[in-house]
Amino acid sequence: MSPAAGSPNYNSRDGVAVDMLVLHYTGMKSCQDALDRLCDPKAEVSAHYLIDEDGTAYQLVDEAERAWHAGVASWRGQDNINSRSIGIELVNPGHEFGYRPFTPAQYDVLIPLCRDIVARHAIPARNVVGHSDVAPARKTDPGELFDWQRLARESVGLWPDWLADPCDAAKAPDLLGEIGYDVSDEAAAITAFQRHFAPHRLDGVADAETRRALAALHTLI
């Protein structure tokens, strides 16, 4: 890890055990912009780790503390996401400033970091998620260009094998809810699922391929 000023934006987990890993993109124009914001007490946001596009990694908050990265969010019926998660930010301009693929150097650092975190905290594969998974109506990161399949091959998170038959369209909301999504906004939940597991479309419409991925993933949880 490279030295960096620690972020003051954290508080106690109050005894809540870590059982989630949440991945983000910064959505800012540069790494320095992201560092400045994540370390600004007025911003009231932070993450445990930040990984630049050249692979430089910074630890901003100790894992024992509660970083402020998820905001209003929920997963598997729980809404205290910051208390129970580790947050990692990947430098990327995001959809607002020119979204682009994440770099090989980022994955080279991210994957072993994630494997270490998952092992130390015994985080279930189903709880390795993106910001958009836990806040589908608000967030789009890390987005459809993030290689979740590669992480799953490295034993970080899940990836469906796509061999299942598509579930019935009427059952899609129930399956999404059982996987962990907040389905109060059904289209947003479907779009978030698509960004993560079925990025051939991002329109909130559960077509056959989306429902095939959904059925296959459901068998893994």
C-alpha cells in the first residue's frame, strides 16, 4: 500500500461483524480528485481502499472501522451496509466523465486484495457486490465494464454459468429479492442485475438472457 493521508470520515462498527465487500468506481476525473474528496471531512464520504489506474493502492480507513461508502443501501433485507462491509474504490471517470474499462494494473492489485479480505472476514461469495447492487435506484458503479466474471474465477464473488433455463418473467422479482436486491423499484433492480451479471442490455427489461442468468445465479446462493 502506498502512503496516503488517512480519511477522517469513519466511525465505529459498534460490534457489527463484516460480512460484505462492496466495490465502487470513483466517478471523478482523477485519482487526486478522489483522494481529496474521500479525505475531506466536509464531504462525509470515504472507503477503506482506493486503487488508481496505475495500480497504486491506498488504505484510507482501517478495516476495523466503519467507512462511509455505501450511503442509503440494502442487501438481503439488511440496510446497515456500511457497518457490515469493506468498501473499495477504483479510480475511473464513471458514466458522467467518460466511463472506460478498468485497467490490468487495477485488477492485478484488486484481486489479491479482495481474496485476502474475503478470506480474513469469511465473506460469503453472494455478498461480494457492487454499489449499484445495494443501491440500484441511485448508483451505477462499478458498472457494466467491470469484469465480475474474472473475479469469480479467482474465487471472489459469484458468476452464473448460464446453463439454466430462463425463469418465468413473473418470478424474476422474487428471485431478485431472494438473491439480495431491493425490488421496490423493479426496473432499477433488474438494471442493476444486468450491470453485474447480464450486461448485454441495461434497460431494466428481463429478457430471456437476463432471466437465464438470474435463474442460474439463484441456484448458487
